[in-house]
Amino acid sequence: MNQDDADLMQLAEKWIADWEMRGPDDRRPKSSISIDKVSAFHLSGEDEALSEFIIVAYPKEMSRRVFAVLAAGPLEDLLVYFGAQYVDCVESIARKDPKFRQLLGGVWKNAISDEVWERISRVRGGTW
């Protein structure tokens, strides 16, 4: 594992921990370095960093609520802003990994292009 991989793993663990500390009725995260950094990935066009974060984060243990945040936040942002670039990869992972399929079930269409949404809809698990 190189330093970038270790940093990304640490970021994912911190992001999950920061969200886990939030109460279930507390919808707005207080500023935290990890939450802000992940949010900045899509805002600054760092699609590769966002994609890598999702790939590292989703297999980790987390509450159902934080799993939902991962689906409706970073993954949905990736598909809204960079879906055409990543739909092949997303489909491939979803076909191989039931947990990723489940994660896709928490993504809403939002502003995802119709073409990307159609492809995602075919491989994702049940909606929740």
C-alpha cells in the first residue's frame, strides 16, 4: 500500500467516524476536515479522488444511516457530475459486489442523465 492509498483509507475511516458521531436527526454536518474534503472533491472537479474515496469507503463497516449518506452524497454526486465517465466502472462493481448494488439502491435520480440512470437502474439493488 502506498502513501496515497493509506491517506485515502484514513480519510474514509475518519469520514465514517465523523458521520457516525452525528445524531440521526442531525442532518447538517458540522464542519469536519474529512466531511469537507470529500464534499470538495465533486465541487472542485476531483472526480478521480471522489471515485477512489467511494471504492475505499463502501466496504467498511458503518451504520445504515451513514451508508445512506454515502449513497445520497458522494456516490450520487459522482453519478450526477461525472456519471458518463464512471458508469462502466459502477456497473462492473455492481455486478460483482452485492454491497455495492445495495449502495446504488440509495441513489436517487436527481440530475443524473437519463442514459446513466437507465444503466444504473438495471444493476442496482432494490431502492430504499
